Amino acid sequence: MKKVLITTLFLLFVFAQTTFAHTDIKTTTPSDGQIIEGNINELTLVFETPIESKSIATLTDENGEEIPLTISVNNDTMIAKIETPLESGTYEVKWNIIGEDGHPMSGSYLFMVNNAEQAEAATETGSEEGSSFNWFVIIIGALVIIVILSLVTKPSKGRRRRF
């Protein structure tokens, strides 16, 4: 009787562990806190057990704006195709899944994008705009000086005093 009780308790303990084990995230690409140099086309989230196809993920930029994704789920892996190029900045991935045990789980992580090509293009555009602005200010300043000098040096009409 004692052996049956011990065996039963052991089996309950072992099966209770697997019953209460919820699906959690195993790996992500990019990983939490990773800095991506250049552009990224997709996110990959791998979970500890298979997940349902109703599972979703969202990607938001540092201003809270959502970036469009196309989600596909295959067994324990979710792939989110990023539909537009990402600008340099910090992004948050939020995921909501339903594990094979039927329990909903959610989480989030951050990564950063350092898009050097985009930064160079912005710098070049900014320097061109700044250059044209500088010439505009110089020309306006020169015109103002010419007008002031012409008013000051021009003799006034009317009576002149003789000494």
C-alpha cells in the first residue's frame, strides 16, 4: 500500500509539472536589447512549445506608432515580416500567444536600429538645405545694408543751410 501511495504521489508531481508548465518565449531575432546595424526585414520568435495560429505580435516605434507586420505561425515559431523599412531608433515587440496548453501568454522586448545609410542621407539633405538657407540670409542681409546706406548718404531735398 505504501508503494502505491508513493508511486501515485510521484506520478501526480511529475504530471502536474507538465500540466502547469506554460509556453514561454525561447529565443527571438533580433534579441532583447540588440542593436541592429542597417535594415531588418523580419522578426522571429521561437517558443518552448507549439503555439496556435491565432497568436499575434506588434511592433511599435519609440513614438508609439505601430509598424505594419505580416504574421505567420508554424509549430513553435512566429515570423513577422516587416512591411516598411525601419528608421533608426528603439522598437518594442509585443507578443500575445495561445500555447498548446490553451493558456494565453504575452510579453515584450526592445531592440534598436542604427540605419547608417538613412542617417547619411538625412545629413546630406540637411546640409544642402542649410547651405541654401545660409545664402538666402546673406543676400537679404546685403540688401538691407545697401538700402540703409543709400538712405543715410543721400542728400535730403528741400532747403539747404549755408554757413
